[in-house]
Amino acid sequence: MISKPSNARGLVEEFQRQPYGPHSPALQALLNRLRTRPRRTKLVLYREPSGGFRLYELERDPVRLRTAVPEPFLTLEDAERAAFSIRWRETFGEAPGDGGRR
Amino acid sequence: MSAPVLLAYCDPFSAEAGEQVRFMVSCEGAGSYDAGLVRLLCCETGPAGPGLREMALPSSLPGRLPARRQHIDIGSYGIVEDVAVDLAKGFTFDALMFPTLLDGRPQAIIGTWRETEAKGACLMLDSRGALALRIGDGAGASAMISTDTPLRERQWIAVAGSFDPVREEVVLIQRPLGDAGFDAPPATVVRTAACRIGVPETSVSLLIAAWTAGHEGERLLTGGHFDGKIERPRLLARPLDAAGIEAFRTGSAPLPAEDGSNPDLAGAWDFSGDMSSDRFPDRSSRQNRGRLINCPTRAVTGHNWTGEFFDWRQAPEQYGAIHFHSDDLGDAGWESDFAFTIPDDLESGVHAVRLSAGTTTFHVPFVVRAARAAPRRDVALLLSTATYWAYANCRERFLSESSDLNQGRLTILDDLDLLLLERRELGLSTYDRHADGSGVVYGTRLRPVLNNRPVTSDITVAYDNFAADLLVVDWLARETSGFDVLTDEDLHRDGLGALSGHRVVVTSTHPEYASKEMRDALDAFLAGGGRLIYLGGNGLYWKIAFHPDTTGIIEVRRAEDGVRAWESEPGEAFHGFTGEYGGLWRRQGRAPNCTLGVGFIAQGFDASAPYQRTEASLDPRARFIFEGVEGSLFGMGGLLAGGAAGLELDCASEALGTPRHALTVASSVGHSNIYHLVPEELNTTNGFTDGTINPQVRSDIVFFETPPDGAVFSVGSIAFAGSLSINGYDNDTARMMGNVLRRFADPEPFAFPHEVDTSVRRRRK
């Protein structure tokens, strides 16, 4: 069980501001834990032939994509933010949308 | 209705005028497909870059062709044809084995079983993993007798099965070998059972590690593939009882195991022989050699490996096993659908046959190299095809649970990537593990390769190298009046002759894998005054071997350390193809730095970084490099994660062979926490490895002269080529590389600096 970091709001804001590094040591430590938390499926981005990305759950056996977020993303950064929110919610049981204040 | 599925490959991958390239195509869901010739000029980059550029060329290609589906018979096995033995008079199979995946599938060990006819005999494992003998007469009578005692995974065991038609009896023996450690020792099991089925076979094809599942035209289709090692399979043309089997196994009376004069010994196959080929000898008097299909792993330890020898050439008797896998694939073996003879007027370059059916397209790339007898252009691009084959059909990128952690970003995939994941028969890459957990040692292009294409799901990872290399093609097309293209396969085969006549060789973005022949040729080129622009990162890292007979297959042993998706098993670090020790070039006294001036130091894939010029960039020797370059910081933008220095990084190191007179003219700054030192840099684990805290995590741009009058310029970053086209090629990175290319193509000799002040080389400006 991962406990919510005391500076959650700051870390959420830091990630939302810049999904790709460099990150503060505290955010990187949190990302490492979120990204290694066991999941039955893998979050992946599907590149649509017409452009844009969709966030899916990749089931491995058999291989199948299951929608994680129905809306498409125009940028990779936005998709990373959405994946971060999913992982945050799975880990801490609440949405990070308010900056982790709850 | 789903879109048609097109899959194809060609052979050879590189050809010159007058030579023929064959194309093997499978098309599902359409009655026909179209084939057209294109010259590939740039990969798909999106609006931030030049975008996909391909030029349709007139050709003799047939245009529209009828569609047909071709299948791939995945899984390795051995086959011995025309074994003259009358199985109806009784027989004994025996072998040593080391099962590695007992997953509920029946698996063949050795036999003549033909599934569709229910005929023949096969020593096998049943669905519980117990030794069994299956017998069928092809007329409706068949039986499978089992010991009912499952084997253990990764335990050597001697197995044998005999059938005596006079006594109407089957005997099975499974006898564990070696030391079980502190595990409870497995028991020897002997099973004798009545069996009244005859096997009317007199001249048979014997299969090892598979059975015959049917035929597609002339092609044999196989099933029951075994996962694990098999050693010393033998066939005796008469039945033995339990005591006789034991004597046969140990070589004691009444039947010396390897007595070549014994007429009953119908085959005693030695997997330690002909190690570098697809053949294996028969030590019986029949001398009926066998052939291996789909590249099972050779040069692996046998049941008697003592741990005292690591080179199979020094103790071949301890390397008598072959590791078969149900997901091995060497050559899809498809029939050719059409061929294309390279016309005299087709320029050297990166080309493709573009296949289309409905909304589906599939590019089959190939290289037109300069004719060996033709004059060479000043500049040659060396496409890193050995690296392409190492990564071919990589699944690890999609399936790894740690990729987000390693790369700091989500995995991106598209429809072709999904097709790869859905079709197991397309095989694995040397970045994958087999189903039994062992590493994939061979990489092959003799099958459809789905990540070798100009439009890829993600050029920001180092898996789809071909697409990223088209960025170099685009740059060279703008900077030169023409250039030749050649491949690693050309370099390996032709040696220095492949490079002679060129003044400048430019590498592609990630030439990670190199054979000894390739490195010798590059070094000889430089020693002869050639100039080398290393326009990539993590180059010349792994030593590889090419298949001695079949072009298009490479071998990789992941020894000792390095950034590895798996590690070689103990005692299995020497290549079977050549007998050479595998692993990192760095561990063989020939680090990449010796040739390139830089070597692999760190990797990460989330964000690329810029370069900062060093004090050494002011050295008069480096003046030509920075003419017109105004800022001290450059490479801030790029198509590959937003900067010039990224993905995989190299730095200079005199300790590893960077020449003492080399100038490090720029170093990257500002890497993220995702970038970490490569493991070979660490003797003791510590927390000082990421790019935000460790100054070793950087890319160095290095220039040095080579005696007598050549030079090397190395950028040490995979992402670098992605920064050239920013702002329509109007940027400092492109200006710098234009300067370097023009100077390197100038016949004016580089003066070798015999007296060098080395004190300023690393200090930053």
C-alpha cells in the first residue's frame, strides 16, 4: 500500500505542468511507485490512423484493447496526464483533479 | 468488414544493378493487391518535421497481383530424411532431455508420427508432462502409453521407449540425471505395457522436437513442438527391454552406444557436431545427417557440463545439446510472389515495394547499393541492418510491465503493432524471451518484419530504427548531390571493399550491433584515410555473428553485462555461428570508443536535451565545425523527444579507448531522472545514477583526426538526427552538421595533431 505523499498537491501540479522530466526527486519517486504498481492490463496509447491518440488498457492474453478513456488526445502530454490520473485514482482511491487536496 | 491484411518480406535486403530481389507476400481479405516501387525519402514525422516522403518510380513490377495467404510454421525441430528402418520389427528411441516448459501441451521428443494419418511412432511428453510412446498403424489403430509420472522442468533426464512386436510390449524409462540439489530426488520410472499395434514403416522421415502435422503443398507443417534441450537422440532398429535400454544408455554390454559397426543402430545423432551450421551429424554407420529447421539454439550446455569450460570449442562433448523452442523462427519459407531485377538506372538508395489492398498498405523496404564495379559517390550511408534484425518484430516494447518505468512515458502502438501481437507465428526479436523464459538468440529478416517501416507508431523509442534512419536520408538528400546506401550485411560480407571509394561514411541513428568483420572494415576504412560521421547513439555495442550460410540471420549472446532484455545462460556466451565470444564489445577490449571516440553511457526516453559547447570547441582544429553557429547552446528542439541529445547517449572515455587527441566539442546538459547510467558503469549499486544528479549522464560530441589524413565526428545520441530538420533545417544543429559533412567530403587531408594540449578538452565553454 502506498500512502499519499504529504505534498500531494504540489506533485500533482508539477506533473500536470510537465509530464516529461526532469522531475523533482519526490515526484520521480512517486511516479516510480505508480508505474510499478501491479495491474492486470497495461495502459497504452493507440495511435489512430487519422492522427491523435486514445488511451487503452492492453490485455495480453488474448491481445485486446479495452477503452480506458473514451475521448481522444491530441498531444502525448495530455494522454500522460490522463494515465497519471488513472494510476493516482487506483492507488489513492480518489481523483487527483483537485491537486490532491482531498 | 475488416480491412485486408498484407504481410510481406523480401530477399535479399540489399542488391545492386542486375541482381534480383524476390518478394514473398501474404494477402488476406482481398482478391488482389497492387505493388509499386517507391524511393523512401523521409519517415512520417507529423507536422513538426518533413513528413512522410516517398517517390513513386516507374518499374517492371507486375502492378496488380492475385492475393493468397501464406502461413508460417513456427517452432524449431530437427529432421532426418530417408531413415531406412523397419519399425514393424520393433525399435528403441532414446535421448537425454531437459524440458523447460511443461504447460499442458503434448510435446514430441523423437519419432515418425504423422498427425493427419495417425501413423508412426513418437517418444514424447503427454499433456501432463510424463514420458509417453505414441504408436499408430494409419489404419485406425493407435495408442499412447505413458509413465504417468510428470517430469520436472529444468532437470536433465534420460528417456527411452521401445516397442517389441513379438512380445507385444512397450517399455518406457525415465531416469533423472545429475544432482537435484536439495530438492527431493525424482525417481526413476520404468513402465511396461502391452501393445498390439503394428507400425508399418520402412523408410521414414524422423523428426526431433516436433511431429508432422500435415502439408501445405510441398511444405511440411509441424506440431507438438518441444520446449527444452535434447541431446544425443538415437534410434535402434530393434526393441530393448528395460535392462537393455540401461545398457544402451550407459554404453555397456550388450550394445555399445556408439558402435558404428552395429547394423541395428539406425541413427546416433550428435548435436555437438557441425555446430556452426544447420546440420548435425549421425555417428552411426548410416551417417544419415540431419537438418535443423527454424534455428533452435545451438552451442548450449549439455547434461554433462561441468562449469569448467565456457567455450564450446574447448569441450564439445559438454555441448551436445540443442535448445528447441515452440516459438523459434528462422525462415518463414514463403514462396516468391514476384521478383524485381534492379535496373541499371536505378540510383542507390532506400527503396520499398509498396503493397496495397483496399485501405491497407504495407511497405517492404530494400536497399539498392552502388554496383561493386561502379564509381562510388563521395558519401555513403551505412544502414544498420544488423540492428534492424536484432529488433525485428520486438514484442517486449508492448508487453513489458516495466517500460513506463524505464522510458518515463506510455507505450504507443498502432494497428500493425497489434497485428504483430495477435500473430504469434511472426516470431520474436532478440529483445524478447521465448515462452520458456530463455532469451531469443537469433534475429531474422526472413519473415514479415512489422517494425521496419516508414510510418511507425513511435519513432521516439529505439525499437523502430528504420523509420528514424529515414531522417538521415532526408538530411543527406538536402546536403549532398547524391549519396550511396549500403547495409551492415554488405559491410560484413564485403569488408573494406564495401567502403572503398567513398570518402565519407555516415552511420544511421542506432548502429548497436556489429560483427568482427564489420568493425575490422570500419577500422581499415579509417586507417586508409576514410572519414566517419557517427550520426547516432549506442553504436558498436554488442558483438554479433552472422549465419555462415543464410544471409539475414544474426546471433546475439548477451554475456556478462550491458543493457539487456535477458542474459545468456551460464556457459552459453560463445556464438554457435562462429565460436566467437559474445556480449559487449567493451568487454572484449574493443569498446565503441576505440572507433567512434564515444561509447554508450546512459539511456532514457522521456525528454531529450540540448548540447552546450565546450572550451575545446574553440580549438582551431574544430573551427570548421562551428562556422555560422552562433549560440553556445544548440539542439533545443527535435522530433525525437524534443531535443538533439536523447534516447541513448554516448560519452567520451580515454579509459575505454577515446583517442587522447579527441576534442569533445559539446556535451549535453539537463537530462531527466529517467536517464540512468548503463549497468556496466556500476560495480556497486548506488543512488547516483540519474541524469539530474550524475554528470556522466550526457552525450559528448567528439571530433578527432585519424592517421594518415582521415577523421571521425561522433554525435553520440540517437535523437540527434531528429533535431536536424527543425525550422526547415535552419538551425544550429543542421548548420554544424552541414559544416562537418562538407569538410569531411573535401579531399583536403586532415592534419594529424601530433602535439596536443589535452588539458582543455573537457572544460565547458
